[in-house]
Amino acid sequence: MQNPVPELIPCIVCGGAGSRLWPVSRQAFPKPFIRLADDQSLLQKTFLRAASLPGVRRVLIVANEETRFRTLDECQAVNAGGLALELLLEPEGRNTAPALAAAAADLLARDPAADPLLLALPADHLIRDEAAFAAAVEQAARLAAAGRVVAFGLKPSRPETGFGYIETGAAIGADGLEVARFVEKPDLAAAERYLADGRHLWNSGMFCFAAASLRAALAEHAPQVLAGVEASLAASRAVEDGGVRQRELDRAGFARCPDISIDYAVMERIATAAVVPCELGWSDIGAWDSLAAQFPADADGNRVSGEALLQGSRDCFIQSRGRLIAALGVDNLVVVDTPDALLVADRSRCQEVRELSGRLRRQGHPSWREHLSSQRPWGHYTVLADSERYKIKRIVVKPGASLSLQMHHHRSEHWIVVSGTARVTHGDTERLVYTNESTFIPAGEKHRLSNPGLIDLVLIEVQSGEYLGEDDIVRFADDYGRTETRP
């Protein structure tokens, strides 16, 4: 009788800024949060796909600390089945090897007797054939339970130069194949040979392995990764909020990890690598041309998200949020509009958007890092105007939520309630502020804003002072465990 397969835990890796999808994808709003035509984000689609696998009881997500609350909101919004949700929070991105090493080490530290299988899933992939995905996962789980570290190899449909390849070897029963070697992104001639020979598969970036198998492979082939991860876990902090277990990895320990992918750190070096060939209707949403393909085309090949008016134009992708875009007599363009940045690009040069994003990062331009609208655990805000001595925001506070009890050294704030009711702390006093009423918070005064009602609290905040940065905050109390300098 075969031994039962251990518990399978999907591990969603929610990192990567997605710089080729700027200006929508940014450092504080990475690619997994981008929404598609059905208004679901890539992260939500990945979560639902993982949650639908037979026997899955919990989902582990490795995410950047900065995106913690958006990640929670996205997943909880679609977690209709009430699966257990766990977050492992990185202080900075260090690529997939440290992320997956931390996931495996954390699970083993919590229950040394258990050796669950981890199904590593990037948060930014699309898979159309979910039945084929579930069947491939079942095969991979059997191989992983037998000690293999398993990759998912996609049968190539074209000579693609943008993906890595896996050269396959001998069969391993009926479930998969041995890996002969991993191949770097090839030139076109090599990609054509790989397509013709039938022995090469695209490397999907999805993997399955037992936690202990990965730890052993890291100990042998990437000990610096393992040492950094275990030091970070030893000094980490675990909290539970709303039934969600969250572990915050220690920054100093995690910084010791090399910035390296699981492919380079482990998969290319071990003798036990296996691959499951599959056809999943897979798409890596890596740039605007691949994202555009997810929207329906009109008779002229144009694809639109939002409001657009096209005349005499062909093969364009237009994405608008909040205003009309008109295109007259243009072909093969990508036009992406956001409140603070507009991209106009030739569709054949979509890969080069990464270079634009890199230039903005080196210049310290704010549009590289975040949008004018920012998510917070208590709600969100949008910057309406920003000048040297004043800033105007629209703030929305969720029912029952509170901002931190705080003080600003360099700015005063004037709050005007647009709808709902605000509970405002002024120093040692507290009062309610109703719709069409306002209050003033001078610099240096301890204050807090809360929403005691059952509907969203909406207000306009006018800041004025000599410095208006988000880091001018001294926190005295906070419901979300944030440090003094974090917004």
C-alpha cells in the first residue's frame, strides 16, 4: 500500500514590482494587484486557483511587509470557503530562493514532526485550464512526497526567447520526467530547435517539494540562503490578527540572504530535480502586450480597458482610469493613463518600459514608488493636490477603524467631514464631528481619527506646514502594530 501524500500547502509568492507594467505597477503597488477585465486581481486569481485544489486547508503567502494589508484585503475578499490564511512578511525582496526557504523553514520550525508539501506559485500568472492544473499538481505532489524537487514544465507553443527552458530526461513512472538540465533564455535559433526536438519545456516558475527536501538542498547548495533565513526567523515576530497568522521576518537576518532565485540556488544543482510536463492555458503577464491580450479585441484589433474613443486606429491597447482617451489615426500603440503618469509606447517595444521605470527609480521620482491613492489598514487616501507648503487629501476610513494616536512636528491638519461621522481625539479630549463640520489639529498636538459608524467615513484633509512627508509621524498607539516611522 502506498503511503498517503502529506498535506499540500499552496505557497503564493507575492513579490516583484513588475516594472514592465509601469505606470500601473509600482513599488508599493506591485503587479499581482493589477486587475483584469473581470475586475479580479492576479493575486486573487492565484488564491482561488490554489484554494480550489482538493484537500487544501490553508494557504501561505510570502509578501513584502509594505503590502501586508492590501494582500490581506485582496485574499479575504475572495476567501469564501474560509480557508486558513497565513502571511510570511519579508522586510525587503530577496528573490524566490529566500522567500521559499523562509516558508519551508517556518513550517518545519512550527511542527518538526510534519513535513508538508509546498506548492510554490507566483502570484502573477494566469492559468485557464484549472482541471489540467489540478491534475499536474497531483502528479507533482506524488513525486515530491517521494523526495523529488519538482518543476512544472509547459509544452512550448512557439519559439519563445523570453523564457527559460527545461531539457527533459528519462521518465519517472507515469508522473513526470527527470531534468537533464535547465537552459537560460535562448536566442531565436536555439528556441526553434527546442520547439522542434520535443525534449524542451518552458520553465513555468512553479514548483512542488517537501519542506525538508528543500531545506536539505539549501543546506548543501545554498547555505548562505538557509543561514540568513533561519537567523531572520529566530528574531522574527509572530502576530495573529482577525484569525490570520502573520510572521514578520527580521530585517538584519534576511539581509544576509543572497538575492537569488530558487532555480539558480537549488533546481540547477540537485540530482533529484523532476519536471511534470503540462498544458495549462498558462500566461505570464510580464508586459503590456501580454496584459492587453487578456481583453477582447474589436474588428480593428483594438483592446480597451476603461473609456476610450478610437477612430481610424488599429491594433492599439488603451487603458484609462477616470477620463476619456481619444485616439485618431494611430496604429500599434499602448496608452496607459493613471492620475499622475501617462505611458504612450509602441507595442513592439513593451519590454523597454522596464528601462523607463528604472530611470524614474534612479531619479527618485515618486511615480516609480506609489500612486496618488494609497491603501492603509484603516482604509485609503488619495492626494488631490500637493505643493511645497500644503497638501490636500481625500481620506476614507472603514467602519469601526481608527488611525493611530499620533502627532506631527511640522504640519497642522484641517479635517472637513464629507459623509459619515468622525470621532476625533484632541489631546486629552474627544468629540464627534458630523457631516459638513470640521476640526483643526495644530502641529505638535496628539490626535486620533476614528470611524464609529456603520458606513465609510469620508473627509477632506488639508495639511499645511514646512514639511509634509508621510514620515513626519510620531505614533503613541496603533491597532495594526506599525512602527513610529511607517505611514
